[in-house]
Amino acid sequence: MKITTIAAALPLALVTAGGPASAASTGSGATGQGTITWGSCADMRPAEGQKLPAGTECGTLTVPLDYADPDGETIDLALIRIKAAGSGRRLGSLVFNFGGPGGSGVDILPLAAPAYTALNTRYDLVSFDPRGVERSSGVRCGSAAETEKYNAADSTPDTSAERAQLKRVTAEFVQACQETSGEILPHVGTISSAKDLERLREALGEGRLNYFGMSYGTHLGAIYATMFPEKVGRFLLDAPLDPTLSFRQRTLDQMRGFQRSYEAFLADCAAKGPGKCVLGADRKSAGNKVRALWKRLDAKPLKVGRRELTQGLAVTGIGAALYAQQAWPVLEQALGLALKGDGRLLLGLSDSYTGRKPDGTYSTLMTSFPAISCADTAERPSAAEQAKTEAAARRISPMFGGTGLGSLCAAWPFAGSNAAKKVDATGSAPIVVVATTSDPATPYAWGPKLTRQLKTAVLVTSKGEGHGAYGVNTCTTKVADAYLIDGKVPAEGTVCGS
């Protein structure tokens, strides 16, 4: 989930560069409606210094481009799996979606695997690039330079000239999306991705789908459970979305969440004591320093080599670090350096969030995000509605406030559908929803709402900061492992302390 116009799959550096997944024929998967040929990941190009976990294999699964024409054109979904490493009874495959929408499971799973060691003793860990993402006919919107221009735009315009510029840049971005990826754009919605998940379950040879979804991955999981309730195995949905929200509701909820987390970051920094927080001795002075930096960048961006740290990129970098409390010290350092005229680290935080690679190209993270999000709703707000949303958001948070997704989807070249807003998993096995009390990106209130909509879910409340609880909150992780490994459904109303 993203605070303004682009998305984050996971906090900070869990999204990395990668090339096409190999489908070398050194083994075969189970046969359902499709066949997976598992082989090496030689073409994956892992991040520098990264070694793929033992037992890692890559492959592809062919699915229809348009499920309304199942015998027509097809696309290939890129897959990755890490085979079960334990000697105990194998439980089958556990399929991950790490969020976004737009996160590459092929890139993220090898990096995230150490957090799932307990699960990997019993499960093959499986993930994929969903349709419209990276290797799976990833949505692209023009050149890297055009993407760079869009990212750097001021998403919180203060003047009519800045608003006009943002409108122009947005229109150019949307036009580039249509020109570069027009064929895939009508077919990237979550309904189609849920059908892909069912094809994947069959190809893996699993009687039921065991699934771990985070952030947007909770939406995909909820839609799958609605469409195929009898095929639901053990489903864990961490950092849940409420799919029924309007653009305005979602934007304002997220503004409150990010502003609260930002203020908590300032307070935490100031609490270190006099002279120990580079931003100031108290929360007010720390906030004033950052606000002054924010205003200066609006007037004059900081030079960072051949690039510039604009106000928009700085806000993206700050928001990126608020996804995980563990990143707060990095944010403090980045802001301290920027106050001294060095914008490298803050720009680096922004780049990790937008999927910018060291060579200056981009992953499809920020281009897949609007494509999937706009496909999943028929809502196309008017200019007047967007202005009202922006004004309300700016009152909540002058730094983060904006129109949210509404401005992009209003200009989107294809109509969306409200089908992915309807969730009801009646008839499924028990589903576990985990919501964190101080999650900025998917505010806690969305957890109980999704739980009620699913009808078959139980809610686990995880107290603490950050986006997602598994691997962060020890108690929540134990509850989740007991469910996924032993089938122990947590009691209704389970609460895990911070």
C-alpha cells in the first residue's frame, strides 16, 4: 500500500532487481490444468552479495490472458519455490503474495526466506510475479526517464502552477502506460489473479491452497477464498485491506496512519535525550526542522550527483521508513544528513520504495500498482471530488496529504470493475487475519472489517508499530506458526502484546 500515488510491497529493501526467471527443464511439477517445469534460477540475477537459499527453483505457469476467452492468447507467470528443508512430515506448498499490488514474489521470497525458516521445515515456500508484475507481462509506463519524472513530481502541490504540473505529469504517465502496456492493462485485476492462484494450486498438485498474504496479498487471498471457498486450506492474511473502501476513505485513513507513525518517530527520536537526536531535543523542534527541510526542497531540490532530491522524493523516502520501526534510526540519519545538504540516504530510501535499480531502471512496482488498483474499482472521482479529498488529507497531514489513487484512476484509460470489492468466504476453512494496532499503511480498523466480511475468519490483534506483524511480533509469529504448521486456529479475540 502506498500513501499517495505509488505502492510498497514490503518495508524498504525487500524489493530487489531481477531478470527473467528461468524455466529450464531439469524437473517437472504436478500436472493440473497447467504444468510447471521447475529448473534453475540462473537468469534471475539476484542482488549483489545475495545467495539464493538451498533448494531454490524457478519456473513458469501458462494461464489465459483473458479468462473470458480461455482458449485465446496466454501469458506466462514467473514462479519461484524453496523446497522444504526439514525432515518432518511435509505439509505441501505454502504460496506467498507479499503485497503492493505490484510486489515481485520471485524477487522477494529469497530475501524474506530467513523469516520463514520454521515454515520452510514443513512447507515448500512458493511465490510468483502476479499478472502485470515484472516477469509476468509486467506493466511498464514508458522509459526509465519518464518513470523518474513521475516519481519526482510534487504530490502535495501548494499552488495552481504545481497542481497543473502534477496533472500534466499524471496524464503523461497514464498515456505512457497505455502505449507501452495497453494489451495487458485490461486483464490485471485481482479477480483474474485469483483465477491464476487456482491454476497454480492445481499445477502444484495441492488439494487445497495454503496461502500467506500480506498487505494487498490479503485482498488477493480474500478474493480467492470468496471465489473458491472449498479450496481454502490454511490462510494467513497479515496487514489486511478493507476492499469496500472508497478512494476518499482509504486516503484519509492512510493519512491518519502515516501522520501518527511520523509523530511517533519524532517522539521516539526526541526521547533519546538532549543531544542524542539529530533532529532536536523535543518532538516539536524535531518536527519544525523536518518541516523546514520539506519546504526548502519544494523551492530548491538537493543535488545528488546527476539527480535531485525533490520534495516528492523526500516524502516518499520518509514514508518508506515509517513502514517498519526498525527503519527509524535510518530515517533519523537520512534526515540529519539532508539537513546538512546531503540527500543521498533519503533518496536511497525513496529508491528502495519505488523499485529503482542501481542502473537507473525501475522494477514494475510503481507501474503495476495503479494498473491493478484501478482495475479493481469502477470508481472514477471527479476533479471536484479529488479536490475535497486532497483538502481533507492536507488538513490531517500537510506532508503526506494528497488525492491518493483517485487522481490516477480518474485518468486511467480502462474502466474498472467493483467485483473485487465483494468478499464472502462462506463455506471455507477457518481463515486467520492479523492486524497491527499502529500499522500506517493498512490501519488497524481495516482488520476487523475484513474479518467480518469473510464470515469464516478470526482476528488476531498484534500490538505495535509497522506494516505487518509476522517476524516482528514474537507472540503473533508463534500464533501464526501454530496455525500454519499445526492447524491450531487461534481463539476469537486473541491479542498479542508489543
